Amino acid sequence: MTGYELRLWRKGMTWDQERAAEELGKCLRTYKAYEKSPAIDRVVELATRSLTLSILLPALSEKNSAEICRVLGTLVD
């Protein structure tokens, strides 16, 4: 994941930088540096996937198994 992709993820979550930093357990200064970085730590990338999944889980319970597999597949690529 690049810093640009991290920024796209944050905007997709409709979060500001402060919220994203808080959710990832990072200080704001560190988070801002991540968004400017050409490569993000794997741990941070996995944390973004975990946060996304935790938000999606309630909505996924209403989907059929094919749709659930499609959504989960996009998170693990």
C-alpha cells in the first residue's frame, strides 16, 4: 500500500486525518507522514483492512454468500 492508497482509503471511510490516526493508533504527525510515503508498513495496511472489515460486517450479514465472498476477496487481494 502506498501513501496515496492510504489517503484514498481514509477518504473512502469519510474520515479526516485525525480520525484515521486515532483509529490506527498512531499520532497525527506519523499518520500524515504515512500519507506522503511511497510505501506503508504492512502492519498499517493490515490494520486498514481490519477496520474496513469491522465496519462492513454488520452490512454483510444481510448479503448472500456469493456477495460476501466478492467483498471479502477485495479486502485480501
